[in-house]
Amino acid sequence: MSATDHYTDEWTPLNPVILEAHRPRSDAVVAAACLPEQAAVGSWQCVAMRLRLGAEGLRQGDVLVVQSVTRGLQSWPALQTVMTAEAGYTTAAAESGELVTCQVDGQHVRLTVRDSLPAGDTIVLTYGDRRAGGPGSRMTLAALRQWFRILHVPQDGIGAHEVIAEPPYVDLLPAPPAQLDVLAPSRVRRGEQYTLVVKAVDEHGNTAASLAQPATISSVNGAEFPAEIALNERERAAGRAMVILTENMPPTGRLRLVVRHPEGEAVGRSNPVEVVPVDDASDTIYWGDLHAHTSHGHAYGEIADLYHYARDEARLDFVAHVEHYTCAGEWLHPWWRRRYPECQTVTDFVERSWQERLEQARRFDTPGRFVPLLGFEWAHTTGHLNGFFPGLDAPLVYPTSFRDPAMTPAHLKELLAGHEWFGVPHHTAFPLGRGTLGGFRWEHFDPETMPCVEIASKQGNGEYFGAPYAALPMGRGGTVREGLARGLRFGFVGATDTNIARPGSFTAQEKRQRLPGLTAVFAPSLEREAIYNAIRQRRCYATLGGRPILRFSINGAFMGESLRLPRADAVKHIVCDVAGSAELARVEVIKNGKTSFQFVTTDTGTHNRTPDYREEFPDTTPSQAGDYYYLRVQQCDGALAWSSPIWIDL
């Protein structure tokens, strides 16, 4: 990338925000703090922010703008200034007694000085003022540090300058634990040692604070593991135990471990574990999240936080840290510039951040245990896609603008000519033509470089228009089903698109859905090349919540493959095999966008529901070239899963 390149929010050589970032900061506010500094998520609070003025004070007509730094999620409660006894009532007053008016704009507050305020005066901004009998403001549900940004707008209205005060914050802490999550590998050979992860989460999906008492693992004949597991991983209520299924274990096909904790009598059951002989050489199922963001972009959290959470709390086998670097409003904003103060341009910042991403990926790379995939997000009005490399050293490629018409996926392909990589379009079902957050335009789909599509994430389900947990807003033209109807061939992956550096998490309030999207791959080993190739070959399936095991084949062709039939009237022998992470509600085979077979447990009564289902049946209808089939599963807990399709060739 040349020194003349600029990452901008508009298709212009320089965005005005770049100039704003280099302006001096205002000394209108020299100190700022919130009381209380800590609060439990979901609790009702009265938060007072104290803003101490600098040596010049404030003149009549000056404005202070206090912004909640959302970074990609709804991270501050609704505010209002009219109903004194209702939730979110917000007030402002100067300790000197001079008048300050308070105006709410969404989650932001605008404070206007009616009379000049002296040097050293303090403005108290109160969120959830209870003095008139109101309940306060309900704290948000994601446990993280809630930052605030303060801008000074002089009375002449020219410019909005960042103040010199350190940004105030409130630490939102997890609520008490409400349930246990028990995460195990999906396939284990007898005699093989594997890691079981147990964590206690609050009702909103946040990992709780460390627990004094350990959890207990229910005994299993022939299995070796500690009877207790301490939940104190990195000061959080998570822990790991090593488990070995010995040859003395009675014959069993699938195992679901049970863990209990005395606090609240919480009980957790693991996802299904296939138990196979020690000499079984078939592919193992590995789980990962291909779409995770941090504060190196528009989100929360550090890169190390992302990898620690993925490995130690979400028990993922692989994860991809991606960012999109196109908005100068983010990358030259003083908030982010403090990370690398030596960087004076957006280009410098992006290149420095990319180097740190490479360093952190190499730091956490542990083949056989945990694999970081090197990735990036290409964002443009033609749609968004994530790109992935097979190694941990790759060129830095990003569009110079969301809106430059030249920055298409075809241009990205040109930039990466000679490099091994693939791309995965995502949130394809957003309305087309919606600017930088629109759906994916299928005319830009490239079968050579795009083996899979992200069918679901915390943005929602993009399978078809009006699908359950639909991506919102949703429009016609970009859904997965519409892409398949065009004759395009792609496998399915899932991801969270997390904005709080928590891959694979069920945290509420993040994006549009609480359920996390994940990708399961069938690979011979937990090596980067093996995981990369499995996705490249579409040997994968997607989930939205839960970790069921899916197998789907037609005449021996596995999910993601094409089946060549000798003639159009040849019989298709279909095999569906599902092991749910909860009881199954519906199992369907989708053919050319319509249900051709289904099993619905709600029709058989709750006493007949089961987490396991296997079915073999023939499809005797004549085939046409390009017919496609895939397996769709819905669990009783609401989780969804989709196998990659199988296509028919003649």
C-alpha cells in the first residue's frame, strides 16, 4: 500500500474527519468520573458523571456532548428528560448553581450552558435520576467496560473538540451465575485425552465471576477425570478438566457428560461426544468462529481477550479475528489513535495494527490444540466478505473506501493474485442497495474464490426471506436460497460477528440475535492447513446456537460435494444422521428450496422427543442437473443447523 493511500468513509482523497483528528484537544473538561464505577448488568442504577471544568470555564452557549461509545452494540439504556418518575430520567446541574440545559439524542446527551460557568466548576450529569421517585436506569446486559466520550462545541458552533479529560467509564459486572455451560469435543477416540470446559454464566450469557466452590463431574464407567473442577480461569467462572475414555468404558456410541455446581444447584449437560475406537482414522469434527472483532476496529476488547475467550471459555478449536479498516471516523478518531500514538495517518495505523494481529495469532497458535486463522473483512457497497489465508503471514489488503465503485470483490481478487486465499460473503440477506450495510450482490459471487457463505451469525439467519431469527433488516435478492436458485454452489458456515471479542458466546444484547453462529468442519487433524482445506472443500456445516453433530450424504456423496448420476431417473439414497445438543424438534431435507422430507417431534408428543435421529430413504423423483439438497435441523431449545448442500450433476 502506497503512502498516498487513505482509508476514508467517503470516496475522496481526504475525509474531513482526518483533519479533525489532528486538531488540538479542548481543556473545557479536565477531569471526568462516574459514580458508581461498577454495576451489575441488568441492575437498576443511578449513575452520576462529574465533569470538572478547566481554567477557562465555559461561556454562555458552549455545549458539551457526552456520547456513549457503543462500538457496534446497544450499550447504554434509553434516556429521557421529561418524565421525572420514569426509567432513564436524565438531569444535569452545575454545582455553582448556574443553569445547564440537558437534551437527549438517543443514547447521547447534549449539555448547553445558559450562563457562563467559572473555572473549576463541576457539572453533574445524572443518568437515572431517582430524586423524583424514578427507578433509575437499567444497566445493559453485556458485562464490559462502558466508556463515554466528551466533546466540546464552542458557542460559535465551529468544530467539536475532544476534551483533555480521560474518558469516564462504568464497569458492568456479570450477574450471579444462572446456568452451567459444558463444552466437549464432538468426536473422541478411546484412550485419547481431551479437554472439557465448564463455565458458569449469568442469565444474559456473561461468564460469571470466579466461584469459591468447584463443580463436580458426574462419574462415567471407564472414564478418567478429576471429580471436581475449579471455576476460576483468569478470574472468571470457567475451568478445564482433562478427560480420558479408556478401553474399560462400556460400549457406547455417544456420550453427554453431566456437571453440577452447588451454587444454585446448577446442572449442565455437554454437547454430544462420539466415542470411536482408538484405530478409527475418519475425520474429526472441529468447531470454530470465522468472524470476530475487537477494539482494533469498531468493537470492544483486545486481541488477546478474543483468543483467550475462544480457547478457554468457548472451547473453540479455531477462530478468525477479522476487522474492516475503511472508516476514517474510526481509525483517526483520537480514541483509537491513543493505541499507537506514533501513527499519524490511517495507513500507518492499519499497517501497525496488522502487524500486531500477526504477532498475536502466532502467539496463540498451538497446532493440535488451538488454531487461529488469519483473516480480514472486505466491506463495500457490493456486500461484505471475510477473506482467509492458509498461513500466518499474508499481505495487508483492504479497500480504500466503502463507496469507491472500483473496490469490488473482483478488485480484491486482483490484489491477491498469486496468493492462496478464499472469501466468505456474509449478512447477504440485508437489503440490497443499503449502502455499506447492504446485502451481498450475487452477481459479484466468484466460485473460484468463494467456496462458502455465512448463512447465520448474531446478525441473524439469512437462509430465506422471513426465516426464523431472520437477519434484520432483511430484503429480497441476497438470501442464501436466492443465491442457490441462481445455480451458485457454496457451502454453509456460521459465525458470531461478535463485537465484544467473545467468539462463540451467547451474550445477550450483542447484535440482533443472542444465539451464536458457529462452523463445524470435518478434518483429519487440528492443523491450520487441514481446517483451511476442509472449509475450502465445503466439508462443513453451520449452526445458530448449540453444537449438534450432523452427517448428510446422498449415494455416498458427502455434504459439500457434487454427485454425478448415470441417468436422470437414478435413485438418490439419502442418509441423515443427527445428534442434537438438545432434544430435536424438526429434521428436514431441503431440495431446491423446498422441504422434501421432514421429521417433526412435536407431532409425536413430548414423551417421544429425542436428541438423536437417523433416517435413510430413497428419492425416486427424476433429477435435473443442478438440483441441490441440504439438511436443516431445529432443536427444541430453538437452535438451528444446516449441512452444506449436495448438488446433482448428470
